[in-house]
Amino acid sequence: MDKEKRIDWIVTFVPFALILSIAGLFCVYPKESNNILSKIRFFFGDTIGVYYIFIGIGVFIVSLFLCFSKLGDIRLGGQNEKPQYSFLEWGSMMFTCGLAADILFYSFAEWMMYGANPHVTELGPISEWANVFTLFHWSFIPWSFYLVLAVVFGYMLHVKKSSRQRYSEACRPVLGKRVDGLLGRIIDLFAVFALLAGTATTFSVATPLMATIISKLLNINIDRNIITIIILLVTCVIYTYAVIHGMKGISLLAKLCMFMFFGLLAYVFCFGGQTRFIIENGLESFGRMIQNFIGLSTYVDPQRNNNFPQDWTIYYWAYWMVWCIAAPFFIGNISKGRTVKQTIIGGYCFGVGSTIISFIVLGNYSLSLQVSGVKDFLSEYVATGDLYDMILSVIETMPCPTLVLVVLLLTMMAFYATSFDSIAFTAASYSYKDLGENETPNKFLQLLWCILLIVLPVALVFSDSSMANIQSVSIISAFPIGIIMILMIWGFIKDCYKNQS
């Protein structure tokens, strides 16, 4: 059968039509749409928000079980299969596909968003607790979502040699032939919709910072939304160019992104003048996070004294869950030849390690200036509420701030390109009813997905959505994905024990 005849146009176009409809409503009725979105978010994020907390704890425990049980020795491929990529290449592609430019935005600014929260201030000084929450929200639990599902997909692709590269196929050990009917189609439609919603959230969070940087560098006074849309279109062109060049282009772009990312961190660490505080407070924050890990994981604020978990922890778990459509699939694809244990532990080392370094270096640089009285970023943020200008204020305190702005801008663009080239490649594969292990999607279909990924972010910019409403997109989309994740993990473990007996 010709490859084009195997394309499932329903799975491709129904979510796209739904996204276009939602995008149109956001543009035509921005206030009304945001109000409705807020009410739906309250139900999912507040009324039944503990659902996301349970899933976070459960998947992390499963990751430990997979590492230290006999299932950890299962190789994702043949028994004597060697890894396709070196650890550096594999880690670079894994890290950049799993994290977009928002890691840089949050690394600079997240402690400020926590600093004025009553839950953080009641625990103690912000210097002791603000970075604890940044490390918690970006480390072991969220990365466990990626890594557990990565081995599920890797097993499906490289051990079972499945030609149906979809969420529904991963549920087959539990649901059986029902995945071939309406239930499987619903699972796949939810997955594609969540994929589009997750990319919208990511683009909408960090691109305004890029727009602010461009305005500063060029000394122009143009509406931030206009510059943001231009950035979205340029980024779309870059990742489209990379994705049509296949895995070779994706790998090259990932390594370039990692070089710029760690170069930026090294510059701030070595020349920012806050090296001692970065090391010492970073170590202390990490230790406090590990020491309080269970309490942080189970805190739900039942009396709603501060709504901290509803505003942040639940949002983050949902945010990473909607990214679990493409990122783990891509990680599982490039993990051929590695064992389950190697994939999970390697992912924790490279993914969590790189993420924590970013938050420790960039977050503690500005926090050091705050606690030493050199600059009061927190008061300025509370007064203005503009995180993007606040990040520029942080960078202006660094040596050669213009150079830092240029490198930061290029690194953010590289992060977006490396994240979305892998997502577009995976989503194009997802559109096929069946696709062989060594087959690649049609170029036109890859181009189509590159365009689809940009539609909702542009709509959110036009609607001038607040941070809370951008978060709502992820929280709502993640609800059905959580149920599907449970089915997939259950099916994977069931399949493994069945094949070993």
C-alpha cells in the first residue's frame, strides 16, 4: 500500500479543526473565551486537582520499580543491539526535545513568582525555599513522565516492532481489539489534541520574552504581540527546515542548542560575580528538596489557605503530561539498544541534571542580588507584574549584557527549533495507520504538522491571554491523558511479565 494511503486523515484533521475553532474563538471573543477557560480550569485544577498529584507520585514510583526490578534489564531492541547514538548525542536530543525555551524563562524568573506567595514565605526566607520549589517542579516527578513512557514506546517500537506508532497501540495489552475501533480512535484524538495544546502553552509562555529582548536590542517600540508572532513564524521556518532533513538535522540542531545553552550558563556562573552563592545555595536548595520530597509531593492545601499547589504543582504536572504525547515517543525512538534501566537512569542523570544546573545557576544569580540588597527584583515584580522586563533587569546587572541578550535569544530560538522539529517528526509518524520501524513520514505531512503546531500559539497571543489562562490549556488537556498514561503503563508491565513467563 502506498504510504499516502496509510495516512489517517481523521486523526490528523479533526484535532486541527477543533484547534482552529478554539483559536478563532480566542481571537474573536478573547474576554468571554478566557472567562469560560478559567471556570473549566477551576474544576480540573482545583475541584479534582488531587488527581494530578496522584498521577505524579504514581509514575515516579513506577520509574523506580522499573529501574530496580528485573524489568530494568529488558533491552529496547534485540538482545545484542547496540545504542544508535552516543550518550552525548542521545542526551542532547532527549533534553532538547523534552524542554523548549521556557526552561530559560522559568530559570530566570520562577523564584520571583514564588517569592511573594504566602506558602513560601511561611516556610522561611525566600533564599532558603524559593529555589527548592523550582528544583522540585522541574526534576524527578516530571521527568519520570517522560522516561517511563519513553520505555513504553521504546518497547512497543523496538521489541514488539509495532507498525502502529500511536498512544492507542500502547494500550492494546489492556484494551485488546477495542483499540482498533472507536475507543482507539478517541484515545488518538485526545492525544493529538493534547499535543497541540501543550505546544501552545510552551510557545505562549516564553516567546514574549524573546520579543522583549528584540525590542531592547534594536531599540524599537513595537507592540510586543506583533514581534511575538514574527518570532513564532521565523521559529516555524527553522524547525521546518530541520525536520525535513530527518534525524541528522535534528541531531545537529540539538548539539548546537546544548553548546549555546551550557555556554550561557558557564558565562553567568564564571563571570557574573555570584559564583559562591550559586554553588552554596544551589547545593542547599537541592538538599532541602530531597529532604522534603515526600511532603512537597503530597502537599495539596486542603483548606485553600494559599492555593499554591493548585496554581503551580498541579499546573506543572499537567504541563509535562501534555508534553508526553511526542517527547517520550521521540525519546523511546532514539533509545534503541539501551535497556529500560539505562534509559531511565540515563534520562534522570542527563535530563534532570541539566535542568537543575540551569535553575541553580540562573535562578541563584538574581536571588543572590536580591538577598544581598544589591537589587530588589521581587518588589519590582510585585509592583509591575511584568516578568519579561524583570528578566531584562536581571541581565542588565551582568557583564556585557548585550552579549548575554544575543546569546539568550539565539539559545531560546534553538530550543524551540529542536523541540518542535522532533515533535513535528513524531506527530507526522502518528498520523499513519501503520509505519514501519525504519520508515519516515511523508515530507508534505511533516510540513503540515509544522504549520499545525503554530496555529494555537498565535491565537493565544492575539487573545492576550494571561498566564493563568495559558496554564489552563494544559491542565484541561492533561486530564484524559492521565487516564491513558495509566493504561499504557499497565499494559507495558503486563506485556513484559507475559513475555518473560
